[in-house]
Amino acid sequence: MNLNGVAIWPAFLSPEAQAAVVAATREIVRVARLFHPVTPRGQQMSVRMTSAGAVGWVSDRNGYRYQPRHPAGMDWPPIPDCVLQVWHALAGTPVAPDTCLVNFYAPDARMGLHQDRDEACLDHPVVSISLGDAGLFRVGGPARRDPTRSVWLSSGDVAVLSGSSRLAHHGIDRIKPGSSTLLDQPGRLNLTLRVAR
Ligand code: MD6
Ligand code: FE
């Protein structure tokens, strides 16, 4: 499926593969706790985040950036193999990702329309894995005012932003609590792989 140039692979991950990624993500979160980032303007984001990889995405009063440590000071855990496999199957590049952002949406969390442009080189794709409750994904174009289209991303779906869609605006309007039994709590987990440096 293609939504404004974003490739969407419905049910790319089997239920078994989804369970393996959830178990690996629990291990990431155990070491590098989820936190609520604060935007540069001082607003607390509703999504909780952490990262795996050589660098991780953080946001605070000093801006958005990738940095080699969690805000609490520890190294980010390594990106799990089962997650790297998804990248290598779909990214279309031999370059490996150096960061995996973990987003957790409680039932009332959302993510506003944004572009992914904090990476040093914007030629590499972004590969995004959805797990747990479905999320309403909105995709526009490179300009903020470009028209948008929306699709529900369900557990096991994978989205790839590359080429003309790499700088597409996108966001999550809301999630549908209770639409999946994968997680042991209501909510949605999203893992996003990138080449950041
Ligand atoms: C989410 N995803 O699905 C948020 N970014 O929860 C993103 O912000 C995103 O899905 C870049 C590429 C794909 C994505
Ligand atoms: Fe994004």
C-alpha cells in the first residue's frame, strides 16, 4: 500500500515476530527508561520515548538532537537483531541504522504533524514498526500545508519513508485503545529506525 509516497506493509510481522520485538523492547526500556520529552518551547510531549543504538533522539529546552546517552546518563542499549532484520528487509540500503527510537502511546497520547529532519544525511530511509493498539497515521507532503491522507496502522504493520516521501509531514492523530491484545496494557508502541549520523 502507498500513501502519499509512504510504503506501508500491512502485517509485515507475524504474531510471533511481533512478540519477539515486544520482548526485545521491554529489555531496552528496562535499561533505558521511557521519558516524556519536552519540546524546545517547553511543552511536555504526550508520547513517552527512549532509544536504542549508538545515538538516541532527545528533545529539551536546548532543542531536538541525537546524543550518545540517555538523559539519565547511561549508554543506549544496542538495537535488537529482530529489529535490525526488519530494516534490512525493507530499507533497500546496505547501510545499517544507528538509532531506533521507541515511542509509547498511552490511550490519550498523540504526535503532531512533523518532519523527520534531525538526521545528518536525509538520503537514508526511515523504517517504522507499529505494535499494539492501532494508531491513526496522517501523511502529507514536504510542505506543511500539503494535503494529507490518513490510515490506521495496526500491530505488525511497517511503514517506510524514502525518496520523495522522506521529508513528508506525518503524525499520529489518536490511537484506538483495546484494538490489540499484544501488549499487557492498553497503548501503542512504535519503533523507528534511522541512520542519524
Ligand atoms: C509513530 N512515527 O508512528 C510516529 N517518523 O508513532 C513517526 O514519527 C515516523 O512512522 C518517520 C517515519 C515513519 C514514522
Ligand atoms: Fe516521524
